[in-house]
Amino acid sequence: MKRGGAVALALLLSAALPAAAAPLRPDQIAFRDLYRELVETDSSAATGSCTLAAERMRDRLRAAGFPADRAEIFTPDGHPRDGGLIARIDGTDADAPAMLLVDHIDVVAARREDWPQDPFTLVERDGYFIARGVIDDKALSAIWIDSLIRMRREGFRPRRTIKVALTCGEESGDAVNGVDWLLQHRRDALSAGFALNEGGYGIADAGGRPIALYLAVGEKHSQTFTIEARNPGGHSSRPRPDNAIYDLADALGAIRRLAFPIRLNPTNQGYFTRMAPIIGGAMGRAMAQVGGGSTDAAAITLLTGDVIYNAMLRTTCVATMVEAGHASNALPQRARATIQCRLFPGEAVDDVEAGLRTAIGNPSINLTREGGKGPVAVPPPLDPAILGPAERLARKHFPGIPVVPNLLTAGTDGRYLSAAGIPTYGVPGIVLDADGNGAHGVNERILVRSVYQGRDYLYDLIRAYAR
């Protein structure tokens, strides 16, 4: 073979090989070790301890030079495993409102027999970190602690005080909610002009290419209802027209057909406006119309045909559990269903309950609220002081990828903060796969490069907000 041909072949073969991952920087190596320790500390309500996880993060801060009163553990009375961590770097301007970095360190339970490997051992495979909590939500918690350590080592003096709160109780009703507890017992640890929280993220297309960075600006409120039909029952050999199961089925059908009014606000309008050119086609045109304030019926119909966009535009209620009857040869005496509603910001629970009663139209169906006594999230303003730095730094770390305001259709601990008067935003940075990365499931995972890239973006963002 001639030399030119050999060179060409060598270049062709090298191009076919996967690119070698760049070696980790020293600061990334240190972060990975911190992240590993946090992930490998079981903090599920069933088998773990948030307090232990918080203590290990406190020890990291202490080793970096944080004094005892700048990195401390709190433990709610009677709940020794539901503790958390509060820490801070003092600002130089006592008049500047503090910023709060908050996140939950508890995780959903993970049983060893369900996983192909120990769910609480950090595995790196095929370009992913795999373990319980790698994305929900210990990557962000690790980034908050790592950022404080980096700033101290670099001698960064923020103008505004930077506070951190890692808390328990977001994933399980069995634990005390740490944010709620701090607001009641250590309000000073959370008082801030604004807070950065989970709920924001980057989103990739099916091929793994980042297409947008979602900044969560507000979230929906969760309210559960129970509907129940009762009947004297009897022997199944003598059916009667009034049947508890049939009555419940009629009520469920009415709820299925119930459509709450379309609501537009700066967050969902901003989302549709910025996502329209990315989505393109007929859907993109409909998004542009609604983003501009139009309630054109055809555009609304197209958008509400998508389950995500529908949830961003209105209050939704859906049946999630059903229980009925007591014997196969008996007429049912009771039939019950659980209805989960997610309220659009500003919608009152009383109005939603009234809407359900009207739709059911049967006064014999008993409708009751379940739980839902916590605060309702207050949507923060779409503040240029928040959006501007997020966009500017996205141009540096994610060239060509837009920052998009997003209404979070689920809920976070941010509801406690926003109801207490602290505007709370879910920050982007960590890019998720199109399938959601298995959060709460088996083999929860996140791309390694996404964690490191998100870490760098968020570190710069914290510094920008703190100046």
C-alpha cells in the first residue's frame, strides 16, 4: 500500500473509534468523590438516614475550613434520621438580600433485589452515573456543597450572603419536611431574597442533543380527593338498578370529560414562545400563537392534545386508584376512587372542588379532600435579574441552546418557600435524556458529562447572582 493510502486508512479507522473522554480536572475529581459519598449514603425513609448524609456533607465543609456556626446539622425533635444541613458564606454587603440554595437529600426507596447491582453504590457505565438518587436529587445537592467549597478555596467574597439548606422529607410523607421545619424553627437559616431549587433542567432530544434549558418559574399544587358511592347492597342473583359501582363509574366518566379553563401566564407564554421555533411545524405555529396570548380554538386543541402542554395550560384532575365491592356474589355496598388534581398557579382548591361536584352532578356521591393542608406555591416573577444571568451563562456553557421559562407540573419543596415570601426558581444546567433517566425507578442514571457540565454552569451562575 502506498504511504498516502496508509495514512488515509489510518485516519479513517481513527475516525471510527469513539473519542476518548477527556481526563478529569483536579476539581472534578474532588467533586466526584463528594458526589459518590452522598449518593452512597442511603437516605431513603425506609432504610436510610438523611442525618448521616447531612453529617457527611458538613464534614466536607468543615474540612474546607468552614467554622461550626457556618456549617451545622439540624434534627427535628423525635426524628433522629430526618436531619439536614444548613451552611453559609457571609456576604460583604449586609443590605443585600441573601440567596438560598436549597435541595432535598432524601431519595425514594430502592430494594437490592430489584436492581442488577447495589442501588447505593455509584456505578459509572456506558457514559452514565447509575445509582439511586444520582439525578433525584443528589447531583444538585452535591453541586451546592461543592460550590461553597470551591468559593472558599478560591477566596471568593460574594456581595450577598449565600445560604445552603439540604433537607429531608420531600420524597416521603413518613419524614418531617425539613424546609417546613426550618421555616417554623430556624427561619434565619432560610431568609433570602430568592432561592434556587430543583425543578429546572436541560432537555435533550431522542438523539441525546440538548435542545433547551428549562428554568422552573412556578409549580402546580397537588390536591387529592376521594369520591365514594354507597349502597345497601344485596345478593348478586337479584341485581338492582342503583349499584355503587355503576354510580362511581358514572362519576368517573364525568371527571374524565371535565376540562378546566385554559390559563395563560408569563411562564407558559414564555415557554411556548421560546419553544415554538425548536418544535416547528403545526405544533410550533400553535405554540407561537398561544405564546403571543392567542386563545385560538384550533391552536389550543392542538396543544392540549399533548399531555405535557395540556398540563401546563390548565388544572388537571385524574383518577389514580379504585376500590369497590366485598364479595364476588354480592352487590357492592361501597365503591371508592382517588382523584389527584394538580392546580394551576392561582387556582383555589375550593373552586376545583366545586368544579368536581358540578361535573359529577350526583349529590349522593360523597366527595372529600385528602391531606393537602400544606401551603400552595406562589409563582415567582419572571425576573430579568434571574433570567438574564441564566441566559448569558448558557451562551458560554451551552452555545445555541435557549433558556426557557417552564411551569413545573409536579411539586417541590419550593412551595413552602414561595408561600413564605421567598421567590423560588428551579435552575437548569443538568441535561436529562428524553426518557426521564429512570428517576424513582430501577437503574436511575444521568450522563457523566451532563453532571460535570451542569456543575460548571451552576457554579458560574451562583457567582453571578451573588455579586
